[in-house]
Amino acid sequence: MTKKPEKHDEKHPKPHGEPAKPEAAKPAEPVKPPEPAKPAPAPTPAAAAPAAAPAAPKPAPPPKKELPKPEFNPAYKGRLLTNDRYWPTQRWKNVWDVPGYKLSAAILVFIIFGGLGFAAAVGELSQWTPKLYDFIVAQNAAHGAPRIVAEIVWAAIKILVVLHVILVAPIFLVWWERKISAHIQSRMGPMYVGGWHGVLQTVADGIKLLLKEDITPVSADKWVHRLAPLVVVAPCILAFAPVSFGKELSAANLDIGALYIFAVAGASVIGIMMAGWGSGNKYSLLGGLRSAAQLVSYELPRSFSIVPVLMFAGSLNLTRIADAQAGYWGGVLPRWFIFYPVVGQIAFLTFLIASVSETNRIPFDLPEAESELVAGFHTEFSGMKFSLFFLAEYAYVFLASCLASAFFLGGGASPFPWAPFTLVPSWAWFLGKVLGVVFTFLWFRWTFPRFRVDRVMDFNWKFLLPWSFANIALAGLYLLFI
């Protein structure tokens, strides 16, 4: 039986005894570039979340209302105002064509001439005071009371009159300032309370302050906090005693009237310092310190500004100072001290600027600057305590205007020597001059920006005070050579 040859796999060697046959060389295969690494597949969640319900379709937004394109006013170079808005000068090119303007002008004329007619009919108030005094003395004697009782009653009447002047004047001045500021800013101001032009707006504000809660801070010094408004108001009331409101019309005719007013009114700064210190508030304290520095500084040029007036008049009595300005130059120009060449103008301007600073009015209201100190020294005062500070401010404005009228504007003298004007009594002319100076105070407030505290002091020490000294020297030369 023939034995078949065994077949062996090429991968295994042949059995021993048989030589291996050489294999044919294979061609080399081309080397492939390495494939980039594939990112690892994301892990499959254990359980697939159920599919969310389809959201409800959103409602279509309403169509946008197309605004009309602005049509600028060609009359004002196409700027700022549209065709239906105008400046007052464009709206009323001729104000006399407006019926309301004519009515307001007629009412104003009626008030002015009606007031002058009433004053002329009443005449000098000083002619009635001796009759009233004699009546009080006669009634006192009829009842068998001692003479001192009549003197006490007469003094009480004068005190009440002066006190009511101080109380009524701020009520009117607050309303007047609101109306003036409104007209300066093209507004109407108070129009409703009291009917005609909001004349009772200040009365309503006073009632509101009377009903407000009186709050004293926990950190405040209670007694100092309570006494501060009184210390501010009391000197103001006392300072009005020697003011002459007309011919022989003063509560106390003091020979040192000017010195008395400056000495007593200067004591109010103590109350302001008490308000700042007693409030226990850093803003109040800063306001009190500012007030003390400012009032003491500006008191110097204010006092020196009236020295030329005292030199010309030769007296400290306000009545004699007013009498020294009687008469007219050339029969036309009043002999008021404000019209004395150079000296009078410098003295008046110095006194006016220093008085604005003394009353803490803009642009010198740094002790109560609301942009820096909340409300300054009266930040922690409410109700009637706050109203007393407010009362004192406007009362001092009225007092400064009275002094300016007495020192520089001839007191109650008529500005014209002709018959229609000389029929008006002195107290009416004095009141008119006072209101004119008050208007200047209000005008300043709504015209000038607030000064910086360092510039306020620089203006006083580097400008006003040197000029007040120089003006005294000029007044001496005036008396020496003229």
C-alpha cells in the first residue's frame, strides 16, 4: 500500500529530515498614517427621561404703535421745542393781547394805588400814638391805679405790635418768595390755598408744622436741643426794638440803636451752634461750625460798612440817621447816603452782600447746604422747632432790609419832592423801600449758584473786609475836603 505524503501548513515547520524550501520574498506593504483618536463616547444614561410635552405656542406680540416723528420748531432754529410748544416770548409775543394778563395787571395797579391811597388817608401813624397813650393814662387814673400800670400797658402794646410785625412779615415773605421764584422759572407757584394766588399757603404750612410730631434724637443733648430755637429767635425779636418804621415810629428810641442791633442780633449764632452741637449729628455739627465761622467773619465788613454812614450822620440813633438824609440835591436827587459819590455805593454794596451772608441765604447758605449736609444745623429739628429757625431766617431778612432802608435809603423820606408823592406818609415809603430790598434778597437766591466754602471765606477776608477799610478812609477824605 502506497503511503501518501503528509501535507504541512506553511506556518509550521516540516518534520525533521526534510529540508525547508525557501519562500519567495513578498513586496513590502505601504505604511498607513495613524488614525486620529476618536473622542470617547458619552456615557449612556441609565434610563432615558420621558419626552417633555410640547410648549404652548406664544401669542403673537401686539403690533408696535408707531410714534410720530418729531417736528422741530423752525422758528427756534429747529431745536428743542416742537411745533406745539413755545417759549413764553414766542407764545405771547404781545402779552397785552392776553385777557388774563390785563386782569392781573389791573389787580396789581389797584393794590399799589389802593394801598397808597389808604396810607394817605390814614396819614402818619405817629399822630395817633400820643392820643392812644393819653387815653391809656386817663383810663388808668380813672380807675385809681398807679402810673406805673399805664407805663406797663403802653410798653406791652408796643411789644405786641413789634412782635406781630415779626410774625406777619415772614408769612408774607415766604408766599412772596414762592411767587417770585415761580415767575423767574416760568411757573405759577401757589395758586389754590386761600383762593387768590394761594395767599394762605404759608398759613396752611404753619398749621401743618404745628401738627407735626416733635422728635428729639436719642443721641441728642435734650436741653441744648430744646433751647437752641429759642436762643435763635429771642435776639431777633429784641433787635427790632429801636427800628424806626417811620416818623417817630419806633418801639424804643435808643441813642445807641445801631450798636444795640448789631450786638443783640449777633447772639443768634450761639443758638445755631447749640443746634449743631446738641443734635448729636455730624452733619448738624458741621453746619453749626460753618455758621459760626461765616457769621463771625461777615459781621466785620458788615459793621465797618456803616461806619461812613455814622460819620456822615454823627449819631448811632436810627431816627437821627434817617433825618440826616433829608432834603434834595438840586431839588431833584435825594440826599440819601447811597447817592454819596463812590463812598455810598461801596458802603451799600458791602452791607447788602454781608447781610445776605449773615442771613444764610444763597449763595452763602453753606451752614444748611442740602447737597452736602442734608439740612445743616437744623437737620434733626421737626415741627415747630424747625419753623422757629425758618421764622428767624425771614425775620432777619426783614431786619436787614429795614436797616438798609434806614442807613442808605433815607428811611421814610419821599424819593421825589413833588406833591403827589409827598402826600404819602413816611411809614408807607419806608415799607416800600424795605420790600424793594427784600426783593433783592429773593432775586439773589434764584439767580446765583452756591459758593464753595473756601471761596466764601476768601471773598470776605480778601475782598470785602479790605474794601470796607478803604471806604472808611475815603469817607474821612470826603469829610475833610468836601
